[in-house]
Amino acid sequence: MLDKKDDLYMLEINAAYVGDKPERGLAQYLGIPLTLRRSSAIAQVESVDEMHFSFDFEQIIQAVKKIVPTVKGVTGKSIAQHFMSGDKYSSPKPVVIYHDQDIEITVGTGRVENRFVYNQGNPTDTWSVDGSTLTGLLDTSYEDESKKEPATMILTVQSSKRDRLDYALPVYDHELKEKMIQMAQALANAIA
């Protein structure tokens, strides 16, 4: 139930390999709108060399400030340090870099090698931080293990409201959905 007062319900269908096709088809057939969980901008970042990525989070903060000038309390250095938190058993969640009553923007690593790489069961930490810059290994290609994939970083726009499991609630308000999509497109342009 999305809204008891307005008697709004949501049906979510998950299907391997076809993404949201079943949901879209059912919504179109019934003539009802889809909710929006998130809208993301994925930035492909130029590699440092053939093996390593480097993300300068201060540059990301400056790009986001062009879209939402009220980014406060978050620095590129604090974001880089966040991704170095945890241990070999945990992966840091994306960092919230903007938050208001309706939406939030997070930044996270995308396609990069895991921080800890195991060799004969022994973990090696492959990431390092220098100020606001996080450096690590590029991810190996699934198609050709002799090649590396370009590094990506993900900026996500989602609802700032949470469910009981701390997931962003789906957005069903048409104007807010459009705002989120436009904001993600503007972020994609800003970080391109």
C-alpha cells in the first residue's frame, strides 16, 4: 500500500533477464502509471592506466553543486574516506550528498574491482585514498578475462522517504517523478 487515504497500491514484478518489461507491459495494458524507485546517472571515468581507476570526489561535488547549489556538509575527502571504511566482509553503501524533504542524491562506485581481492584465500586491499581521490583496480571483463572494463561511478536520485527496511520509497507523484528524471539527466550532463 502506497497511500491508504488515496487507496493506492503497488504491484512489483521482478523477472530475471528481462528487467522491468513485465511491469511495463502490465501497466500499459491496465492503463496505470508506474512508480519510480530511482533515476541514475552513470559516469564512465577515464582510467589512470591499463589497470587502475581514480575517482576525484571533489570534482563530483562541484559538478553536483551546479545542479543543486545547496550541497552542504559533504566533502570530496569525506566521501573518499567513506569508501575506505569497513573491512573485507563489508562494502560501503553509496554516500548521500544531497537531501531535502522529497529527494536525495547519492554517489557510489559502479563498475570497478572489489576493494579486497583474494589470492589463495588471503585478502589484499587494492584501494587507496589521497585527499578526495579514491584509486583502485579496474574490473575484469566478463567476455574476455584478459581485458579490463572502464570504471564507472553512479549518481542516483531517489526518494528521501524510507520504508521500514531503510529502502527509498517508490515515487508515484507525476511531478516528483519528472523532477527526479530531469535531475538525473542534468547530473549526467554535469559529470560527462
